[in-house]
Amino acid sequence: MTDSTNLSEAQAAQPHPDLTSLDRLVGTWAVSGEAEGTVVYEWTEGGFFLLQHVDLGGNKGLEVIGHEHRYNEDPSADIRSRYYGFSEGETLDYTYEIKDDTLTIWMGERNSPAY
């Protein structure tokens, strides 16, 4: 049994427009420097989340990027992510921002010293 009100709301839901600023990340990127390998960005069906598949020096992981949206709450104002490190078994939280041609990724909350 489903609640037709919730079904209608889910069908009407649309991704936040600021997520389109991440479109330029979609594709496969070669990473060089201290860490070498590739990252691949792709949208999930519906466009609510951007996935980053990471393979850097044999360390593999997945990052899910979008607006945090807890049950019965409004979506977060910031674009947030959770990284799952398959090789290390760790999870890390980040906050994303694109302004003009500058991408800033903070570890944890916006304006943290680690970016």
C-alpha cells in the first residue's frame, strides 16, 4: 500500500538547480601529482546526485554528491557529499562550491581549514 500524497510529491520532485554547476565535471579525468589515477563523474538517474568513481594508486572509492536531504527536512543549502573509501573502509564528508571557474571542496563543513 502506498500513500498517494507522498507518491505525488516524489514524482514532482526536481533536483536543485545549483547542481547543474557540476555538469562540467562529468566525464573521465586523469589525476597526476601526489596521487595518480583516474576519477569518473556521472549523474544518477533523475539528476539528484553526481557520482565520483575514484581509482587513485589502487585506492578505490565512491563519492555521492548532492544536497543532503533527511527525512521530513528540507534539503541542505550546501552541496554535500559522502566519500566511501573501499580500500580503507573509511567515510569522509565534504562540501562543494563552484563559483565562476573555481571549484572549492572543503573537508567537512564550508570554510573549514582543509580544502
